[in-house]
Amino acid sequence: MRYAVHPFNKAAISPLIYEAEFGKRIDENGNKRKRVDALCPACDKGLHLVGDLDPKVDTIFSHYPSSGFCPIKESGKHKYRILPEADADPDRARQLKKAFFDNWRFHWNRFRQYVGHADIEDFIALIEYADKRNVWHYRHLEEHEVIIVFLVIKDFKPVLTHEGKVLRKHWVRFWFDSAVRSLDDFWHLTEANKVMLKASYKVPEGEKLSPDYLTNFQVVEVDLTYLSDPDEGGGTVPNYIELKMKKTVKKHMKKMQLSA
Ligand SMILES: [Zn+2]
């Protein structure tokens, strides 16, 4: 990866900054230098530089082979799945779903802010996907966390306007901390520990992400108050968004009335 966490001050550092501060691999006497490891933003394990001796390849940070599970090392798909809830409460699930659709404008606006430009079609696809898997049945899922599920089950590719203007050039992926292996683990954390890691990647050649494309990361706290104490305009959306969502909202509201 192209960024790591500074071992002492916890800032994001690039390989160049790391070498400037901790020295090159080989010292002036030709001996291997002892350097403190940079840290991985997701698993906190040590990272070392690779590629620094070969001018033909980029110098990047890499995990040690035996460092164990880390979400960033998973280059393929996300590991988080919406699983059937054994302990579901149908009334609560119905209420949650209805509340979500009543407040969809707030959810869309907050979702968009988390991702940093999002596509309404992605949002609709995520609603349909999550609905099919009965996300509403998670007993510990709060309304403001429905969009957190959306964030961690999908990658967000760059967003362009119809005219081809770039709104977001990076590929974005959200992870939980490495201690969290499933959505269920996440619901059982205390509110203060509910954080996500937002990783931005350069668009890979081919379709597959790998840690080598990671260009930036930040820790994102889960917003608990966008429904109870919304920002100005939190409940308004442009007309074209309203139009795109109309059918989806109507369909789900109708289905809920039929099943009441
Ligand atoms: Zn890691």
C-alpha cells in the first residue's frame, strides 16, 4: 500500500516520508539499517517497505507474510455478509423498514457524504439487495446503521457526471476494524468503538483491487445524530433524485401495506 500509519505520531505517511524520517534500508557503511515498522491502519500490525531497492518498481508498504488476518490484505471481495437473523422480531423489522423509507432523503444524503459522491442507482441497488436479504431483521440494527451495512458490502467506483466530469476519481471501500469479522460483531460493539476505515484506491488495471492501489485511508466515525439532529438541508434532495427514488419507495410502501 502507498500509505501507512506513522509508528509514533499516527499520521498517514508515504514510503518517501518514511525513508526521509527513518532512513534508507542500507546505511552509509553498507549495513542493513534497523528501522521501526510503520503500522497498518486496519490491523495495527507492522509494515515494511518493499521495492525500495529496485528503481523499476514503486516502493510500497507491505504486511509481513505471517501477520494474520487484515481486511486491507483481502484484495478480492468484502467479507461482510447479511446473514439470516435467528432471533428476528417481525414487528421491529417492519417498523425499521418503514422508518427507513420515511426518512430515505436523510439516509441518502448521509450515505452520499460518507462515500464522497455516490450514485443514486447504487443506493437503490443496495436497498434492493439488503431488502432481499432481510437486513431489517437484525435485532441490534439501529436505523442510522442501515447505511453502514450498505457501505461495507459494496465497493464504490469513481463517479462521473453525465458530461464526463469527474466527481470522485478514487475507488472507495469501507472496512471495519480487523477485530470485527461480521456484521453481528459490529452490532455488539459499544458506540464509541463503532468506527469504519475508509480506504481510497487508484482505479486498478483490470477489475481487481489489491493493497498496492491503496492511496489513502481515514477512520470514519459512525454518525449517530443525522436523524435526530439533522444538518440544514439533510432532508432535501434534488428533483432528479426524488424522481429516481419514487418508484422504489412506492413499491416497498405498497408491499408493506399488503403484508400488514
Ligand atoms: Zn493490516
